[in-house]
Amino acid sequence: MSSSPATLRNFWDQLPTPGRWLLGSTVFQVLGRGLTLPFTIIYLHEVRDFSLDVAGALMALIGAVALVLTPLAGYLTDHWGARRMVIIGSLAQSIGVSVLAFAETLPIVIVGITFIGICQAGGWSAFNVLISSIVEGPTRQQYFGINFALINLGIGLGGVVGGIWADVDRPETFTAIFLVDAACMLIPVALMMGPLREVHGRSEAPTDETAAAPTHYWALLRRPGVAHLVLISLVFAFVGYGQMEGGFPAYARGVSEVSTRVIGWAFALNTLVIVCFQFFVLRRMEGHRRTRVMVVMAGLWALAWLALGFTAPVAGTAAAVVLVMGYHAVFAMGETMLQPTLPAITNDLAPAHLRGRYNALTAGAFQVGAVVAPLSAGFLLRHDLGMVFIGTLLVGCGLLGLSALRLERKISPAVNGLSGGPVSLPPEPPVPAAP
């Protein structure tokens, strides 16, 4: 497929019909998630009266459950197909947030959190595999970027509504948004069982000698570039979404001293920046190494965390509100550079029949970061170590940039986005001779 300018019309014209349906499912899937995502840790802490340490641990439990189940989910994605795993993940998310809507005790919260973790184990990576099975060539990179913009549009709109509606003094308002989230997760299930029922997202293993190469996870980690992708995913989760979902709301409430409404509007600004600039970033990325784009992203995220850190001396003032909003604006600029790079590299590097396991490796690393991030945020902020919190994230951003440069030396130019031609995969490790 020939490359063309990253415009909405060109992109839409190049999409096969299943790709258009899949893009539509994204909108519904994340609209409800945006209602609850910015406010889950606030709900657990301020509405259900769990301490900040416990609330952080519960957020980390989502990642812990996903981490345990991700290897199995990757294997099942390759064998059952990505579509089935997306259905399972969506149903698990719906059950989980339904339970949280009424949970008042720790055991019931843990049940809800466990179902959400099941979703994260298979849904995220399986969705990437489904995209890769439908969309090929340069359009795939554009799809990842535009899909991400739609995700943030849904989350941002939900965040605005949630910020206006949710009130820590009225627990029923949080119950309502969790139930709406549960209902929205059923819409992708209907699409997968209707218009997308013929798209299984599974590739047969090749019949040549490469099929005999070991495909267990340890063997895949030894392939060129895979270990670096795993490290990048881990650090990205820790300094990125793991802290944006857990650390940022807790810091903004406890240190910056801004309202839940401001937090909701900050997430909305995040969405606005992504939606407005995603096409611009996609056009600027053409002809450039994806790894270099990651380095720029790491720099922007470091600047964002610095802005949030500067709210401490001006807590509770209009200046704190401006800096909190500025944090999300700059962070969002970095986000526009992530989805067209990391998932694109992962799925271009992976053989088609192993995409489930390749995505499971990066997803598993992401879950490790997602476990550590809220735990560290809860501990540091509970003990008034806000500056240590910010400093740790700045170090992480530096490590993220260095890891991207190391990855650059391990992958081919095509995998790194320098050409629209065929992607050359690294050679398979030799198969040990039979005794």
C-alpha cells in the first residue's frame, strides 16, 4: 500500500470496512471509561474511605492481576483469535465496574478490581493484534495514532461529564458513572458479535523452518529488539499512564489542592490537545525514526511532570490550576507521539502468528509499571514526599529516552518507520539439533 498524507479523508478511504467498524467500537468502549478513569482513586479514597495507601494498592492490584494473566492472554490470542479475547476483556470490564459501583467493603472492591485486571490482561493487547490483522502498511501507523486520538476524545468527554457530575459528598453520583461505564463496554461486544463476527484476528504459523523456532516467552525475549521494547513499555507505564491515572489525581488533590472539577477539565484539555494535534504529529513523523520520536516524547513528559511539581509552592491558588492544566496539555503532546510508535514497532517486528505473544510481552511490562506506579505514588504522597515523587518521574523520563536510542540499533529501518516497503523481520534464533 502506498504512503499518502496523513489526512482524515485519505485515511478513511484506505480503511477496509472491518477497520471502520473497529474504529467505531473504540469510541463506545472509551466513552464510559472516561467517566471513571480520572476519579477511581478519588472514589476509593474520599467516597469509600480507604486510606491513600490502600487506594493506591487497589489501583496497583489491577495491574497485578493483569500481569499474572497476560502471558496466558497472549497465548490464547494467538490460538483463539484476538476477537474472542476482546469480547472476554470487554465483558470483564463491564462486570468489574458494575461491582465497584456498589462496593463498600474491601473484599467486594477486590472482586471488582480483579475483573478490571482481567480486561487489561487480554483486551488491550488483543485489540492491537486485531488492528494489525485488518490494517496493513503505512495506514497501520496512522490507525494507531488516530485510534489513540479517538480513545482520548472519549476519555476526555467522559472526564468532563464525570468532573461535573461526580461529587464526593454524594456517593450515588459515582455509582451512576460506574454503571454508565459498564453499559458502554457492552457496545463493543455487540459489534464484535455482529458486523465484526467474521474477523477472528488469528494467523496461521508458517510451514517452513521458522515455524520450528522456539516460541515460548523466554525465547522471544532473546530476539533482537524485543527486550528493549519490554523495558520501554515498563518505564512508559511507570512515568506515563500508571502515574497519570493514579499519581496525578492524588497529587493534584493532595498537593496542588485543586478540585475534582479542575481534574476533570484537565483531562478534557488533554483530549483537546491530542485530537487537535494528532494529524499534525502523524504528518511530521513521516520519514523519521519512530525511536527518535519516542525521545522527544520522553522530553515532553519530563517537562509536564516539572510543571506539576511547581504547583506545590502555590497550592490552592489560580496558579496551581493553570499549572495542573498545563501539565495535561504538555503530557498530551507527548501522548500523540506514543501510539504511532510503540505499538507500530511491536506489531511490525512480530511475525503475524506471534503477534499475540509479542503484544503480551509489552502489555505485561506495562502492567508491571502500572503496579509499581500507584503503589509508589500512594506511599510517597502519603508521607509528604512530593518532590521525591516528581524527581523519580524525571529520572524515569531520562531512562525512557535512553532506552529508545538503544532500541534504534536493534531493529531494521523499516520497522523503525523509515520506509513504507516490506518490513524485514530479524532472523529466527537457530533451532537446537535434536539429540
